[in-house]
Amino acid sequence: MATWVEALRRGWRQAVRMARLMIGVPDYEAYVAHLRAHHPERPVMTYEEFFDERMAARYRGGGGRCC
């Protein structure tokens, strides 16, 4: 029983992530994972700081990618 429940949760999380990407909402969890894997010396922004920075980058016309 736990197996199908976990599979359903994984599927739901993936669907939410895809929907957010389609409408342009940044993925904080992916940001944190990337930062910890590739830039461990950098501090991790809070969700609010991350969201504000991503929206500013999106609407000022800049790219904002580090890698």
C-alpha cells in the first residue's frame, strides 16, 4: 500500500513542478539542490529572497543563470 501512495506523491510533486515551470514560477527546491551541489560556499537565500530575485531577473530582461 505504501508503494502506490509514494508513487502517487512523486507523480503529484512532478506535476506541480511542471505546472509551475509552464507558468513561470521559479522552483526553489531545484535552486537549493543546485546551490548545495555546485556552489556549497554560497549562502542559500530564503524562499522570499529567491522569489523576489527571480521575478526581478525575469522582468528586467536579464537572464540570471549562474551556470
